[in-house]
Amino acid sequence: MSTEQSRLQRKPLPECEECIKILQSYLDHETTPEENALVERCLQICSVCREFYEYNKTLIEMVKRLRKTCPEQLAAEIRNKILALQTC
Amino acid sequence: MQKTLRSKIPSYNHYPMEELTPQQQISAEDIQLFNKEFLPLLDSAYNFAFRLTLDEDDAKDLVQDTFLKAFRFIHSFQKGTNAKAWLFRILKNSFINDYRKKVKEPAKVDYQEVEAIYNSEEAEAGNNITTDLRVEVLQDMIGDEVANALNSLAVDFRTVIILCDIEGFTYEEMAKILDIPIGTVRSRLHRARNILKEKLENYVKRH
Ligand SMILES: [Zn+2]
């Protein structure tokens, strides 16, 4: 890709404003087929929106990794209490 | 990437409400239902409880209360609807009623004000991209830094992030769990992620 091309691609397109506005909803699969088409068109040609997209996507993936699991002792305690309620 | 929870959400009046009395005799069918649908949700419930309370002991108590409450009210759960959303709504209500006062809030926020500002900002969304956004910088961060930033958000902001990004709820499901309109879910979630980004960027600048 030439410098000229990459410079042109960083110039906001008319769709960019709308694209940025709905990008998070797009990542959450909460957009309509028309909105998906708009975002995907913009991501193909605009590096600014692409960067915004990648950043948000990475952030969501990092948050996803923060999941905690229930301590085994607590899980056992709850199962036992439920079992006691079931048998009384 | 697909959302895992698309099943039908029951209307508000099918969630357990304070005025309901717990069923004394729980049928064998309901016991089976509880063991099959609800007990596998212990990890998700603990994760949500921990992120709400930010305290391991409180999270344990909250999860225990939630499961015992869910068991006592199992007769009011509509079979075939979303068990996880039903359980999370009980957990969220228990947190608000019994734990929220105890939790030391990292930041007091007037949500209506914040959301109003954000909605007006969203109209000018094109201005939201800053040159500070660098995926590489974000990828270099360790989990603790992201966790600290997340925990420092006001509880209503971290709640929507947990429900959406970790638990995979749809906006509609979140609206039902939190008793707020879908539009509020959307704007609160987007705002929450933007604040999280700002916190992480500030962290990078400081270190
Ligand atoms: Zn663009």
C-alpha cells in the first residue's frame, strides 16, 4: 500500500460518523443487516474506523478473560443446602 | 461470534417478586429442573456477584442467598424461558436490597446526567476517535490492570460490561435483568466501555 493510499484512507468518509456510532452495537451483534453492511463497508476502506473496531474488540476480549469461577467449597456448600431442602 | 443466550425472556411478572411466598412443597419435577438448569450457573453467578460486591465474602453470601431464593421460588420460573436471566435478576435484586449499601462505591455518578451527556455526545460520534487508541498498547496490559480499571467503574457501569462482555447477554436480556429500557442499556454500556478505555489510557500515560 502506498503512502498516498494510506493517507487517503485515514480521511474520514461520509459514513464514518454513523459507523463509529453503531460500532459497539455491531460488536455486540445488536445491529440490523443494513447497519452491518454499512459498518463492514466502512471497515474495508477506512483505517480510522478499523482501528476503532480493533481496539474495542480487543478490550471486550480482555474483559472476557476476567471471568472468575465459584470457589469449590462454596459450590459444595450450596449444593448441600439445596439437597437438604430437597429432602426435608 | 454468536450470543449464546437467545431464548425467550419471561415478562417482569414471571420473575420472583417480594410479595410472592415461597412454595412449601417443591415438586420432584422442579427439583430436577433446578439441578439441571440452575446449579450449572454457579460460576457465572459468582463472577457477577464478585464484580458487584468487589468482596469475596460478600460475593459468597450473595450467591448463596440467590440460589436459596431461586430454589424456594422455582415454581414461579416459567419452563423454557431463560434460566440464567431469571437467576441474574434475583441476584441483582438481592444485591440492591441487601448488599449495595455495604459496598464502598468507587465513584458516585448521576446516571441520568451521564447518559444524557453521552447521548448528546453520541450524536457527534465522529469526534470520539482519538489518536491514543492503540491495540498494541492494550494487548500489552496484564489482566490485573484491566480488572482494576473495571472494578474502579461505578457499579451500574461495570454491571453492564459484565453482563454483556463476560456473560454474553443480549441488550434485551440485560434490559429485563436491570429493569431499564434497551436504549439505556445501549448508552450505558457504550459509555461504560468508553470510561474503561479512558482509565486504561490514563494508566498507560502514568506508567
Ligand atoms: Zn471511517
